[in-house]
Amino acid sequence: MPEEGFVQMYVRDFALMAARAETGQDVEPALLRRVKELRAHAEIMDARKAPGHLDAVIDRLMTEAERTEVRHGRLGPDSPEELERRKAFLHRVVGMLDKQAEAA
């Protein structure tokens, strides 16, 4: 069984990147670096603990993308447009991770 702390850490990082991208920050270099780090870290965790860490992060990101209340320090409700952009960002991350999972 994948470690919950591992999954939470990466999902939180990607969700924060989505929030930063929403404010206009360029998160692409950090995103690419974090995807690469996740891949390497997942291989280590699979070997030491249990298999399935990358898949667990992918599954949780899909769940996270469907959330309808996301604040990240802001006041007021999230607009449907913001939520849709966040969802698209997280689905793009999932696509990047799926491609890496297939290559392995």
C-alpha cells in the first residue's frame, strides 16, 4: 500500500502550482522538475515500501481535480472558470505522469 504522506505531499504541491498558475506565475519549470522528482521518488518508494506510489498520486490528482471548493488563501467562493482551469491543469499533470508510467 502506498504511503499516504507521499501521496499528499505531491498532490498538495501540484494543487499549489495550479493556484500559482491562476495568479499568472510561470510554474512550468517547477512543474517539469517536480514531475521528474516524483517519478524518481516513486521508484524508490515502490522498491522500499510497496508498489503503486505513482498510480496512487495519479488517482488522487483525479479526485483533487473534481473538488468544487478550493481556497489556497483566497477569500470568497471559487468561480466556475477558475475551477475549470484548475481541473485542466491537474488533468495535464495526470497526462504527464501517465506518459511516464507507460514508458516505465
